[in-house]
Amino acid sequence: MSDLTKFQVIDGELIGARQIASPNFNQRPENTEIQLVVIHNISLPPSQFGGGYIEQFFQNRLDWSEHPYFRTIEGMQVSAHLLILRTGEVLQFVNFKNRAWHAGRSSYLAKVECNDYSIGIELEGSDDTDFEDVQYQVLSEVVATLQLAYPKIEQHLAGHSDIAPGRKTDPGPHFDWQYFRELLMNIKKRNSDMN
Ligand SMILES: [Zn+2]
């Protein structure tokens, strides 16, 4: 990706992301503001990258017979707002105005049902593999863009494991929070210097 600053949120859509509609969403509860970003990892089959299976899964188009692991998630209807592939490409499945189905049973600062008020970002990855540098670069640019559009999320970034402890482990021990926060801080500094 040559131009990392191209992202923009217009009408709940991330400009700069490839749009792929997922049917797995519903309305956020009335008068609910977006105030949290939840970071996940996903790979299908686990720890294997590429292949397009995550995209198919989020669209309810995955052929469960293609891999034994797929049988264990058969019929699950899930989604995330965004997926950042190993290549750094960003896919958007659900408009930010809508409620994606990524967090499940969860709570953040004693507020339950994180799907109601969060944006879910999946990184193509696993709990046992380092993420690609380009994924950190793109994630930081995307989160900086989201924070401009939805100021309440400024201080509220969490991993799935933070909001569903004991149940979920992602984004996992290989996700480098410190590196991500440094990149994010630098981007925000750069953006404010430009103003
Ligand atoms: Zn997750």
C-alpha cells in the first residue's frame, strides 16, 4: 500500500476499504454512541492465511465441507466491521452505523454487550503467529481515522480477550499493543501537525 493516509469515514463507510456486504448485522440500540474499538484475530482454517475463507464465513457462504475445522463453526453467523488481511488490504463488511456480530457475550468497564457500542476490527492472524508489519501500519491509520469520526473511542481500545476474558484469547500474545499504540500516537501527532 503506497498511500497509507487515504482512509476516511463517510456515512458509516470506510473509504479506502473494499466493501463486501455481510448479512450478519442489526441495528445498534437507539441513542447508542460508538465508544469502543475491539481488536480481534481470525484465520480460517486456524493459523492458515489467504484463501478467502474469512470473507466467505462473514457472508454465510463458507462451504462447511471444505475443511474439518469448518464443521466446528458450521452455521455460526458472525461478522466484524473490518478485516485487515495479511497484505494490509482492508475489507468492510458492516457499516459502522450498524451493529456487527463480533464480540459475543462481553463487557467493557462494566458495560455489557460490547457489540452495541463498538467497532470490531479483525486482523487476519492467529494466537501463535506474529502479525505483518503492514497490518500494524494500516490498523493504526484506520483507528486514527475512526477516532476522528467517533471521538468517544479516543481512549477506548480493547482486545477481544479484554472484554471476554476466559472465553476469548484474541488478538493473542503476538499482538504488540505497545508498537500499535506508538504508531497510533505518531499518526495522531502527524495529523495534528498538518492542521
Ligand atoms: Zn475475537
